[in-house]
Amino acid sequence: MASKLADVRFIGPVMGRYALESRMRRKGVQIFACRLQSISARQVIASAPVPGRIDEGITVHFHPFGTVRGVVARHVEGGFAMDIACDDDGRDRLAAKIDWYKKRTFAGVTDKRQHRRFMPSEPRSALVLSDG
């Protein structure tokens, strides 16, 4: 039985990357940048240039939460919603990471970087190579 922590979710922009199952066998780099909109222990919603097909396997990585695997559940404007595929222990671990990040973000802990981070006004982009 999953803990109550499994219901925690975070809404906010976090930069990440993803790979679609159908593009992993292609030649060249097939990893795309994305921006997290929302994450829970059950679903990820992200802005992305290539949303993939419904029910297609997908692997996403967001630094605070790690690598998460699942399937594209539906398309949203400018991206996708992904159902996370993992067992209850995996959900609890992810929920704990989400809870930690949420507390860290909203508690006002300062970043110790030399320069401030910034979010580009238009984060979606796609690179098309000469071979398609």
C-alpha cells in the first residue's frame, strides 16, 4: 500500500530532457529538451517540442527527481502528459523527492550559484538535421 506521500505533487518549471521509444533506434541524437509543468508520483506533464504518440514509451529526466519511465497518456497544448510506470516503492521514492523539492523551493532556500538562473521566454525548440 502506497503512503500518503504518494499524493504529493509539484507544479513549477524545471528544465529536463526526454527520449521517445520510437526514436531511440534512429541514427544520431534523439534526446529532446523539455520543461516540467507538473509532477506527481503518478503523472508528469511537460512542455516539449515532440509530444510522441499516445501509449508510446517515454523516458524523462529532471535533475531534482531523476529518471522516470512511462507512456505518453495524452497530448496537452505544447507538450504531453505521461503516466509513470513503477511499483509502489518507486512511487514512494519519487514522492519523497517531490516533497523534498517542493519544501526546498517554497521555503526560499537560496541558490549558491554565482549567476542567477533564468528561463527563456520561448523554451520550446526543435533541431532538424539535413537527413530529416
